[in-house]
Amino acid sequence: VVLLAPEQLGGRKFRTFIKQPEIRSHLALLCIDEVHLVDEWGKEFRAAYRSIRNVRPLLPDWTTLLGLTATL
């Protein structure tokens, strides 16, 4: 299980991390934090949320992508 802020998704460190075979073979769940801000603040606020759509193709088929929020 990996929990990230949306700003971490577009970085080189994340892409390097997610490409490691030992990580890929065990990655069951990738969680993105603070998704309640997506609609509340609009598309200009925290533009990193738009990069979430680019993450799914990087993940193994069995990995669940989950958005979380404590505010909900």
C-alpha cells in the first residue's frame, strides 16, 4: 500500500519507484490523499490532481487506485 499527495505523482522519484519490479509485484493499493479539494476549489487549484489520470497506465492491472479524504 502506498499513500501519496497528488504533487508526488508527477515526479521522477515516483516514476522510478513505480517501475521497480519488487514494488510492482507487491503493489496492491495506491491511495491519493485530499481528493475532496478537486471539485471544491476548481481545476486551477492544485493542478497536480490532473496528473492522477496519467498514473493508472503505470500501475499493474491488479493495483487499486483509491482517492481518500478525511473531510468527506
